[in-house]
Amino acid sequence: MKYSIFVVLWLSAVLAAIQLAGCTTDEGNVVYVDGDSDGDSDGDSDGDSDSDGDGDSDGDSDSDSDGDGDGDADSDGDSDSDGDSDSDTDSDSDTDSDSDTDSDSDTDSDSDTDSDSDSDTDSDSDSDSDTDSDSDTDSDTDSDSDTDSDSDTDSDADSDSDTDSDSDADSDSDTDVTFTVNPSTSSAIGTVGIVTWSTNVDDQIDSAYIEFGLDTAYGMEAPVDLHAQDFRTLLLGMKGSRTYHLRVVIEIDGNTYTSPDYNVTTGPVTNAIQAATVTDSHAGTTPGEGFMVLASYSANSWMQNPMAFIADTDGDIVWWHTATSLADSTRARMSYDGKWMAVVSSNNNGTAGSVELISMDGLEVKQFTSLTGAAHDLTVTDDNNFAYLEYVPSTGGIMSTACARVMSLDVNGNTSLIYDTANTWGANCHGNSLRYSEAEGLFTVSDYEHHQIVAFDKNGNVSWLTQNDGSWGPQHGHQLLNNGNLLIFNNAGTFTDVNLTSVGMEFSMSGGGNMSLVWSYSVPNMGTPTLGDIQRLPNNNTIVAYSNQAIIHEVDSSQTMVREYNFGQTAFGYVVWRPTLYGPPTDVIM
């Protein structure tokens, strides 16, 4: 018993000494690496200071690092350069995983905390706890599982699949459509290109056009009729003996697909027509760029046969046709849809007249030679028909007492009456110029003898008649503008006058045909006793055509000439200026 009491007292003293040596006190707060608050370091609740918690590698403040409580710093311990640095190496592998989640799974060996759980509530042998600390190393190995973050690399592969889908889009825009393109030129007019083409997706095409030009900047466009066989398309407006570039452009469901570039070489231009000399005379004002549709006036020309022709604004001839069914010609005009050219004779004598239609490739010609009295002028309407002036046969010659009728003509030669100007003037007429305004829905006819212009609709209902105060006339060409103003080419002289000064004039119109002059242009001693024309351009300039002198002036709103076209010996009748040789004519829709 004595020994028992002695042993108990001795053990109590030893335990007290060990307790004081194994902790740090701060007002009763005891800080342990394993986070226990009961003062012991092995995580159990018995308060003892065994080697399971105090100095092992589980992170306590003990100086030994192998977890066996002996205080040495062997290579097994946390404080040496082996163990933890191995786990650091593992975390380096996290960096390698580039998961850049950094799988800052520096969770690595934070799992040490888990191993510290030394949930050996049985504070059994130190060696058991050492084994637990070995499990810390295992947990470090577990951090290798962070390499699973390489699955992020798999997600990179997913992004690769996104790239694949992008390449699908690319293939949709380029490689899914193949073109077969066959360019050539017309055997009748060598400056007219003919393109037939197809794709592997013809039935899906929503719209198409052909770009063409002297280089790969192109600059000109030909619309494609998707109902035409082989999508046959004409290239109009090309110069002679040149190599042109072209490509087909299609649209499907809002996506655009373009063919490779192709070439076509045009033939030589006829020598029957003289090209125009072009002179720009007013810096700072941009002339209109486009085309002029004309008919040679054989009565005053060196040519043997009347011709319809087109000149570009460089003065070059780009289209021509000899009208063999006509004795002479005054007007050439393309159809509303741009597929035909119509030419009419002057036919001043009121005898049998003719209108000749030519397809724009020059390969088809229709000659309507039994159009009694067809003369002087024709226009086009928005139903794709033509309208022409018809003189009623008489013995009165050029000053016939019979007034002109306005007749409708379709491409098959069928005719019908629109309006008889005898209802306006009664007798002693000489209708000489005919126009149509789509915006106003009105035809206008100029009468040389009465110095007046009458306007009427397609049903022959008269809208107005100009009230001439004697300040202008006789007159020929004219144009009714969309703003209601009226342009007139005032010859200002008779057929026998020489050195006259013709005037281009613009009038505002009010009720009852009253007119007020708002603009005019003239050059002293520059005039033409017959024919003559005037037209407003999209750029707000105006062309004034002196037919007998084969000269056209383009004039700006300040009455200044900006460009002159001089066709030399090629006297012409009326003129139609067009910005493009496709679609409806500008003078009808403006």
C-alpha cells in the first residue's frame, strides 16, 4: 500500500511536469497545431501529452518531425526537406495540370489536417499514431489525384470541337457550293457578253448577279433572271477589244457565295459610228457616270443606214444595231425591263411607218413595218409596253392637218389607241415628242405647231395643257419631273433658222397649265432647228442635247456646263441617259 501511494504521488508529479513542458499558455488559451482545446495534443480528451500529438509530423510545436515523439529531425518528419517538399512537388504537378483551377488543390496535404484527425481516439501506441502520420504521406499521394484536373485538358478538347464547328461554318460559305461558268460574247454585237452558269445548289438560290469590269474591282453588275435557262445573263456596257473580269455572286438564306474570277474578251467596235470626244470644263462638279442611248438621224448624217447605238460617258460606243427596216430614225429606247431596244423612224410624210425591236444581244430582230404613220418618237411604260406617235395618212406632208395619235405597242406587235391629240388641238398639228412619267402616271406630248404640251393618263383622260405666253417654242424634247416641274428643249427657231440659240428650260406648273420659269441654260449661237432633247439626271445635273450639231452638254444647277460630248459627224435624234443598262429607264421613274 505504501508503495502504491508512493507510485501515485510520483506519477502525479511526473504528469504535472510533462504537462507544463508540452504546452504554451496565454491567459488560459492553449494553442495547438491540431486545434485541440483540452490541452492535450493527440486529439483525445484524456489531457495526456503522449507522443501521438505533441511532436509528431502532424504539425504540433514539438521539434521532432517523424511523429514518434523523440524530438529528432529525421528525414521522415514534416520539418525535413523530404516529406512536405514531396507534397510540394505534387502541388507542382498541379501547376503542370494547367487546369488553372490551379487545382490549388493545395488541398494537397491540407488533407494533412484530415490525417491529423488522428481519430485514434484510442490513444494507443505511439507507433499507431506514427502509422497515422504515414497516412499523411498517403494523403500527399492522394493529391496526385489532382492530376485528374487534366480532365480540364479534355475540356480543352471540347473547345477544339467548337473550332470544328467553326470550320463547318467556313465550309458552308466556301466549299459547299461549286460553280460552272461559261462566258462568251455575242456573234452579232461583240461588246455584249453572254454568261451561262450553274451550281450544285441551283434550286436553293434566292437571288444572283454577275459582277464584271476591266479589273477585279469589277464596278458593274448584271442582274440574273433565275427563270432564264442556264441562268443566261447579258453583260452590257463593255468597251470593244478589251479583256473583262467577271464572277457570279449568289445568295442562299442570307449567305453569299462567290464564284472564282473568269475572263471574257470583247470584239471590235463598228466603224459606222464615230465615238464622242469628251471635254470636262468645270472643276469641282462631278459629271454623271452612265450611258447615252441614241439613234442616228440619217437626214443630217453621213451614214447610209439609221442606227441605234449606246455610248458610255467616256464617249466610247458599247452597243449598236443597224435598223434595216427604217428609212431614217429619230429615237432609240430600251424596254422597261432592259431586254429589248426599240427604234422608230422620223416619217414626216405620214406614210407607212415602222418600229424595229432588237434583243439586247442582237440575235433577235422584230420588224413591225405595217404600223401606219409611226413617226418621230416612242416611250416605254411600266407594263413593259411601248407607246409611239402615229401620223394619220394625209397629203399635208410635214404640216399635216391631221394630229398624231398615241398608240400602245407590245413586243409581239399588237397595238391599241391610248389618246388622239386631235381631241386637244383639232387640226393643223405636228406632234414631235412623247414621254411617260411613272410617278405621275401621265403621258406628255409636245406639238410643234401649237407650242404646247398636253398631259393625259393611260385611259386618255387629259390632266393639263400648258398655257404658252409666247416666250418659248417651237419645242421638241421635254420631261415631266416627279416634283411636277416640266423641262422643255426650246428650239427657239424654225427649221430654216441658222445660228439660232436653243434654250433648255425648267418651269414650275400650277393649276390650268400655268407655267413659271425657274431655270434655263443656253450658249450663244448654239442651237438646233430640229429635234433637240433635255433630261434631268440622278445627280441633279441636266443634259441638253443639240441634235443637229451632234453635241450634248451636261449642266449643273448653277447653269454651268460641266461636260461636253461631241459626236462629230454622227448627228442624232433624241437621247436617253441611263446610269445603268439594266432595269427601268431613269427618265421614266424620276
